[in-house]
Amino acid sequence: MSEDILYEKQGPVRLITINRPDKMNSLDFAANDALVAAFRDFEADAEARVAVVTGAGDKAFCAGADLKTYTMDFANRPAPEFRRRYTDGPGFGGITRNLDIFKPIVAAVNGYAISGGFELALACDIRFCSPNAEFALQDVRWGFHACDGGLIRLPQIIGLGHAMEIILSGERVNAQDAYRMGLVNRVHEQTDLLEKTLDYASLLARRAPLAQSFAKEVIKRAVGLPMDEALRLESRSFYDLGRTDDLAEGTASFRERREANFQGR
């Protein structure tokens, strides 16, 4: 990767750390490209089952774009090139647009998750946070709105009313309110957050990877479909799983009262 994005292997879990604590883990273009590369590596690695995404230090998960760099690049970079790389390509943080990864991704939000950093957390499947975490889409304070999935994913996760409150006000939401809204799944003490998240990721890594992948794809692709089409999508996925070695291993382990050894086949 790069010194700005750390990529560590911990058995079947991959720990991806935004390592720019002096910049509140904000992303300039180079760091964003490195984060895209990290997610591509995770997607391509057959031995990688689960990713955990976090920020270095104890103040910020990701404070969004490094605005000084982005402002300069907006001025200097031709619009078609910007669109090719960051609108038509993977979005902010690598998973907000045009990069579908059907493996579990868990965010360990260890502080501020602001604007693009919030949208990166929303693009993860599960979110744990520390008590000092704060979430915000502050874009309306500066004359624009979220553009990397915030307007789309946030209502799906917490409902329209809560999403409207966050998006239209630009105000911050603390960890307790985030948990109340269903924005985060669990709140852990700062000193325990990463360990607890990695423990949970290890648990996910012991489950059937094809079942997880198929289920995640159905959930994502069913959004907005009529109920009958969504149910057909689910049924077809279940039928396809029925022909996998993992299902045979899972049923055998149940009969034999042992831990399953899934191979993703």
C-alpha cells in the first residue's frame, strides 16, 4: 500500500487503517487511490474473508476529504479527468461507488466520521464505534450536499426521518444517538474498540463465506425492486447455494456436532 494506508493480514481478516492522524485521517487524492487499491486487494484475495476499516489514533476515523488538496485539484484538474477517476470510478474511500465487494466489511469508527468519512462508514456493512465518535454530513453548511452515497445509504440504514435531520441540518450526531438511531451496531470503549471489532470480524470469518457473499449481494441488489422480483432474487440465490461444497460441509458439521470448515467452494 502506502504509508498513508496500512494493510495488515490477521489470518482471514484484513485490517485497513487510514494512517493520517495529523490530518484527522482525511484523504487527499493519493491516499484515496491507495485506499481503493487496498479494497481491490481485499476483494481479489481468496484467503481474505472479512475487512476491518479504521483510522489511526484516537480522534478520527476519517474527517472526509483533505479540502486543501481537493480545492487545489478542483482548480487544476480538468473536469473530465476528475470525473473519470472519482465519479465514474470508485468513489470516496474506494467503496462508495462502482466497486461492489460481496465480502463483509466492518468499520471501527474511533472518532470523527465527517462528510466523506461518514459516507465511507455508511458503505461498510456493520459499524462499531467508540464513545467519542461523532458523525455528520456537513456539506449543506458549505453550499453542497453529500455525493458519495450519503443521500442514498443513510435513509436505508436509519430511516427517512433521522436521515433528513442529519442531512438537512449538517449537525453532528454523537455515539449514543447514533446507536439509538441504528446507525452503529455497538459502542465499545476507545481502548477496546479495535480488539472487539477484530474479534467480531474473526467470528464472521468462521461463517460460510459463500452464504455471506450471496446474502450480501441479494440484500444490495434487492433495494428498490418490487417485492416479487426481490423474492425471486433471494430464492435463486438460495438455490445456487444448494449446489456448493460449503453447504455440504455445513450440514455435515451439524450432524457431527463440530465446527464447520468452510472453503468457499
